[in-house]
Amino acid sequence: MDTIKPDNQSSVLIVDEMHVSLIPMLEKIGFTPDYQPKIKRQEIIDILGNYEGLLIRSKTKVDEELLKNAHQLKFIGRAGAGIDLIDEVVAAEKGITVFAANEGNRVAVAEHVIGMLLVLFNNLQIADRQVREGKWLREENRGYELLGKTVGIIGYGNNGSETAKRLAAFGCKVLAYDKYKVGFSDECATESTMQDIFDQADILSLHIPLTKETFQLVTPEFLNSFANDIYFVNASRGEVAVLDAVLEGLNSGKIKGACLDVLENEKLSQLTPVQKDIFEQLIKSDKVIFSPHIAGWTHESYVRINEVLIEKIQKLFI
């Protein structure tokens, strides 16, 4: 990576917890990092006018209020996949470039999806618990193979395409739909319509950003469009799937099992009474595998995300 020299030793404000490697990486390309992971929102507003760059992860919503004093800001980078926390319209009006490190955690997401499916298909969570309880139940825990299953992937970007590679290696037929891409069929996946996925899929895996179009995409009507009963995987954004619809699908049998890395409301101590009731029913089900939004959260991706951010920052100044 060639060293660049931003004007006037440009300062970058970092307002979330990041891997420590980010600091020397920024310094190497000529930036002055200001690492304040505990900073409060009002403090960001007050001082943001002093910086040329802003780096966030997940806690900071970047809207018109936050950017009102950002007179020098040239870029906003998100250390992770997706930019739903950032008001792109306001940023564009201010001439601020917005980007995310989508490439940084694609391997982590893909491996996590495979792991969750294998746990679900082979009853590993149930069997582990039973053995610890002194129960040795073999026939009751007979599993299923991924080989020969048809997987529908919605969203064929970094995470979707990386997941397809691993599913193909397991002998799955992968059908991929992406509203904003054409001509992307490859050795791992076949470009498909949503109707193809509705007609053929045994497993559905979501790899789409949270937008006005994808908000609450998964409803009872959506699920009932599938010809087969399906396994459902969501490692994208919780708000894409109406959790009540997932529960209804599990109860009816339309969803044979669910792998949920994300939830509509991930602040479990702040669930509404309705959300709490749905969640309590889901956690009682052996057909559901949960993880706390960690599909892209490996030790390797923590560093790789920084590397991607640095590459994208550097390109702005070349």
C-alpha cells in the first residue's frame, strides 16, 4: 500500500470500538486518528466540524442533526456491512462520500451461515444438551444432509456470493436473486427470479441491506409463496423479517427451522410486551438457532474490516 499525503494532516474521528490496528493503518497513510469509542452523541455534534473523516460501527446514527456542524467532513466510513445507519441523502448534499467495509466480513458471514445450518440440520444443539443430561438418543437425533438441497439466496453481493461458494461446495443447488444485478450466474449459483426461488427452494438465506424496499419483506404472505416448506436463515438485518411471521411459519410448519443471527429488536431488555411474547415463544423452540448478530464478527474480520476501510479512504485521495 503506497503512502499518500492528505492535506494538512487530515483528522479522522473514530466513534466506535475498533480493532487497535486501525490507528497505525491511518497514520501510515497520513491521517491523524482521534479514537473516542466512548464519546456521546452530543459531543460528536459539537466537535465534528474539526474533522475530515468519520468512522463508525453500529452505535452511531448519522443523520442531519449529527452532520449539522460537519463543514470539513469529506467521508464517512462504516466498519462493517451496510450503511443503513447513515442518511446518504444528507451526506450527498454536503458532498460527503459514504462507504462501508462490506468486503471485510463476507467470509465470516458465509462460514457462520453454514455453521448455523449444520447445527440445525444435525440437531447438534439438542443432542449436546441431551448428552450432558445423560441421555444417549441416536435415532431421535438423526439429521439431514445439505447435499442436494436447493438454496435460494436473496442478495448476491459480497456476503451472498461468498455464502454461495460454500453451499456449492456442500453439493447444494443455489438460486440467487438480486434486484440490482444481472448476468451474475457462475459456477456457484444460478441467476434466478423470485418466482424460481418460491417454486424450488428448500432453504432461504437473506443477504440484503435494510432499505425501504426490504423493510419487513418477510411476512406470512411472503412465506406462503414458497411451494416447499423451507428452512429460513437471516444473517442480514432483523427488520427485514417480521418476527411474528417467522413464529407463525414455525407453528404452521411452513418454516421447518430458522437460523436467526439478527432480530427486529436486538435490545432484549427493551422488548415491547408483544415482542417479548414472540421472543419467549421462539426461544422455547428446538427448531430455532440464535446468535447475537455475530455472523460477521470473527477475530479475522475485525482486522480485515480495517484493511478495507483504509483501502477505500486511500482511493479518495489518489
